[in-house]
Amino acid sequence: MNSAELWVVKNKLPIDDIVCASEYINGKPECALIHNVTLFIEDNPAHAFSIANSGIDVLLLDKPYNQMCKHERITRVKDWEEVGSLLLS
């Protein structure tokens, strides 16, 4: 189990599945569409933008390198605790 999966289990978040998007030729947007993902948690601005452009909402972990990433489907979050708060609200 990776660190994200451990954090999800520890915090009892209502997440159905965690999948590895690197297995897909067209990357994360393809993975999200195939698995009917409704929300993606991301820090990479290029990935976040392509996922948002495919019609999927993104929680973007706030990092110095992704400050220019803006899209109507992207919500910036400061950390995993904020992710948990949003998912549990």
C-alpha cells in the first residue's frame, strides 16, 4: 500500500478505489474516464489541466510549481487534510 492509500484508510475517507494512471497510454485523463472517476487529486499542473479539460473535477495540491494552473474544474487545496475535509463535508 502506498502513502496515499495508507492516508485514505487511516482517515476513513469515502474513496471507492485508487488506481495507477501510469498504466494507460493516454495517461490520467484516459484512466479517469475508463474508471468513471468523478474527482482526481493531483499536484502536477499539466496533468491537472488535461484532466480538467476532459470534464473531471480536480483537487490540486498547492505547490510553488503549479501556481499558474487555473481552470473552472480545478480547486486548489493546501494539503491532504484539506482534501479530507472537502471529501467528508
